[in-house]
Amino acid sequence: MSSLIFTICAKNYVGLAKVLENSVAKHGADVDFRIYVADGIGTDIAASDGVVSASVALEPYIDAIEFANMAFMYNITEFCTSLKAACFMHAFADGYDKCVYMDPDTFLTAGAEHILRELDDSAILITPHLCVPSAIDGPRADRGILATGVYNLGFIGLRSAIETTQFLNWWHVRLRRQAFNDHYNALYTDQRWIDFVPTLFSSKAVKIWRHLGCNVAPWNYHEREIIVREDAFLVMSRSSRTEDDETVPLIFLHFSGFDFRKIIGGKFSQLNLSDAEHYTDLKPVYEAYAKAISECANDMSRYLSIPYGFESFANGMQILPSHRRLFRVWLERHGFAADPFGVGAKSFYAALAMRGLLGKSGATDLAMDKATTRSVANPDRLLARARMGLRLLFKLAGRSRFFFLVRSLNRLSHVEQHYDTFCLDQAEIMPANVKSNVF
């Protein structure tokens, strides 16, 4: 039986994926490793058996026109996750019996056999974000877990089986069009879909792996304590009283949301969960990861400087998040565009330009399109001004109309809801000669 551990990333994270690869080589005897590069391989990345271009490898599952439309519609994170089922299909078609996906920011610290043997008696192996019931929220509040999914898809293991094929076919259809980070529509990339898996597939096929040493990450540090014993990393529940209580091997960590440029310089900075507690017992594993990154620092720095291959139109103009969201609606209504990145007379670009939607300064407009209350300076001051305007509106509109508007604001805050405002259905955009078969 042959086994594969693989990851998916854009070119800028290939160096980080190499750090994962080194940890697999150290702890995964007889396990192959592969990197699927979402934005392709050019002169800046050498192709090899372990580094493949996603567009080429996945052509049997996502043809070139659909691939381009997906690459335009999704942002970088959404796009990488949307390819996951197809990558599993490709790996199984290559003859592997067991395939394990790991995010490029994961790090193996114990033998891969711990993972692979769990697939001996199951076809689908998933890990929950949290394993220990707690009276208090962790750094990611319980409602945050509910919004993004019970199971973390930085890891999933599959074994070749009939139910695995059924699962991949079901998942692949959904990821091709519904892998958005879109809480309004109850979507979160590839991850929310996995909440269905324990109910859609048999209990014999699905294993929910509640191992405390798997997928150790900032959102569950509060429930898992790291212990170093005889040069091995172990994990125990923080609710345990003594080191004599049950411990398990630390198999892999998930360094999700860290600034990897700062890690190259020896500093760990958590971007997504700024209030995550930094437990002292984590220091040895942080040091181990920092050492592994330092050994690849030159390559990592070089890869991190490579721009995303799908960040701009054919003429170099920055594609903004709002462009991708508006194109999502156009694609749903009209099918594939012949060339979503093109700038010709009958292109999506031309339609945006005609309606004043391209923006003037790429860097400034990109920052504003991505702005949230976490990234804008003095958000409380902006919100206070907004409330002053709303108080005036309340006086002018009256109670009933005011609260109707407030209830509508969540919906109106989504770019897709303003598609018809710009009359994009009237734009002459060249369609592809093929129609999507998953709408």
C-alpha cells in the first residue's frame, strides 16, 4: 500500500510547504509528499515529482475554462480550498491507497504512521477544532467555531473506498461554486461542508479523531498542554492535575494565522487571534518550528516575494475583492466567461471600467476593499459617526421604517447584493462556448 501527504498553496507559500515536507521526511518513512501549486509553475518554481501545477494535474476534473473562472471568482484562500477534492481525486488516480491533506502551515512532530493507521478501519478521517468541553470560550469564541465549521480542514485523511469516492464527488461539486468565505450564506471555504459528513456517510466510514495531539492550534491551546519528555513532545488536557495523567504524542501542530515573515526573523505574531494566550509550555514547539523555518529561510523569503498568479487582469490592473464578488453573480446567471482575466471590448474588465468600478489606485483600493473594523484605524470613531447619522435617519423615517432598514443592513453590506445596481447583466461580456454543469 502506498501513501501520500499533500498540500495546496499558491507560489508564495511553496517555501512554507517545503518546511512541512521536511517534517514529513523526518517523521514519515515510505510516505510520498506533493505540493499542488494553485497558480501554476513558471520560471520562478522548478517542476518536480513533488511540485505540480494544479491547472495541469487537475485538468481531468476541472477543465481550463472552468479553472480560469474559479481562479477569478475566488480569492487566494478560497481558490486553494476549492481544489481540495480534485487533488484527492488526482492522487487516488495515481494509485495511492491512503491520502492525507495538510495545510502548508502545519508541522509534523511524530511518526506519520499515527495518522495512517487510523485509516485502516475508516475511509474518512477528520479532526474537530475542540475536543474538551469547557465552561468558557477559547480565543475563538464558540460562535466563531459554529460560523466556520466544527471540523478543521487544515487536515483530512482519506482511504481509497467506495464511500470515499461518493464523498469526493459530492464535495467536489460544492467546492467548484460554493467555497466562499461568506458567513451571510453560511459558507466557509471547503470547511463548513464537512459538518454534513458524519450524517451523510456511515459511521463505519467516518472517524472523528478526537486525539489531543492532532491539529494543535491557537484555537485549542487553552485545552491542550504540551510536555517535553525524553526529547519527545506529548500532550495532555489542561484540566488534568498532574503529569502522571494520561498523555498522548504530539503528532502535528497547525500554525494558522501567523505572520511567517516575522517567524523567519524569530518572532511569532498571531494575526487572526490576537487575544490568544501564549502558554509557556508552547515555547519548545515554537522553537522547533522556528528552527525548521530558519533552515529554509532563504527559500521561504524568495517564495514569499512572488506575487499571486491570479491577482490582476491581463493588463496588470489589480483585481479587487469586489470584482470577484460581482463576477460571482455574473457567472451564476450566465455561465462561464470566455476569458475572465481579459481586457478586450467584450470582457468583464470592460464592463467594470464602463461603470467606474475598477478603482484608481490598486494598493489603496485593495486595502479599502478588504477593510474591516479590525484593520481600520479608530473603528470606534467611525462607528460613532455612523450612529449619529442613524439617529438622524430614525427621526426622519420613523420607528418602523428605521428598524426595517437596520434589519436589511447585513444583507446590503454584501457586494453581491449590489450587482443589479450597476446593470452588469446589460454588459456585453463574451461567454465561453461551454456551460457550467454545476449550477
